[in-house]
Amino acid sequence: MMCEKDIPSAAPGTGESSSPDEPRKIEDVLASEGFYMGPPVGVSMWPMLRNRHDVMMVVPAEGELHRYDVALYRRGEKYVLHRVVGHYGKGSEKGYVICGDNCVMLEYIPREDVLGVLRGFYRDGRHIDCETSRGYHAYSKLWVALFPARKVCKGANAAVRRAGKRVLVACGLRKRDAVSEAGRK
């Protein structure tokens, strides 16, 4: 789940920002306040977190994250919130195998890249505590266990969509995409 690059709701001039008009970054808020609360942006953690609808609470990552934890890390200039599905160790480099709930690609993130961990979220005004909620724990274990089936379903869905587009183009009900057109020449 992508997060806003900057925090528009943060009080200006209270972080390590270069100017008083510049919003603070999430890592600055985590360091100064001890937590960050804000809306998730994107669909990679759907159905658990809804794009710009729910409110997540992230705390700084301390120590080793466990399987099923949801980690906040940076990918370039963007913040990403994805679930830890395993651990890896390549020589001295150790890290996490991470995947969004609505994704099928695994990512390998070094431990030092993790900024925070999801501790709870608000959904329709109801607080879900990621440490104590039995329903949340059941959901996260089920969702990780269903990863192979989800991967197959996403692949099958993509194949059906591609085939459907080809049929519509062949019947003259849809124009060919510019990308497809360029590839055929």
C-alpha cells in the first residue's frame, strides 16, 4: 500500500523539514511523535485497508518483525505498506519476504529499510488492534495461506481479460490499443 510521500496534515515547521511550508515525512513523524496515523493510499493492501478510506496507525519498527506483521518501508520516494510473509538470509544480509494482500509479487526487503510496523487501523470508525484482535489474526493467517490460490486466480483473470479484448477487437466492437497496434507493426 503506497502512502503519501509527505504528510499533508502534519504541523508545518515542527520536523526536520527544510522550510516551514514543507510537510514532514513519515519517518520524521515516527521519530518525533512515536507513531504515524493517516490514510493508506493505493489498493495493494485491499481488502484489509481501503484506499484513502481507512486510517492506519504505524509505530517505529523495533527488533525483528514476525510473519504476518505489516511493515512500512520506502521504495525510492514512495512509502509502501505490505505484509511480511517470511524471512530470508543471504550471507550477512538478512531481511523480510514481503507481499501486499492484493499483490502476487514477492519482494525481498533488507531489515534496515523497514521504517515501521502497523499496530492497528480504523475501519468505519471501529478500531482493529493488530496485536490483540482474533479476527485480524485469523484473516492474516488465512490470507497468507491462500497466496498460491490468489496467484493462480490473478493470472487466470488476466488471461481471461486479454482473451476477451482479442474477441472484442476481432468482432469490431473495440479498437486495438495503441500499444498493441505498435507491437503488431
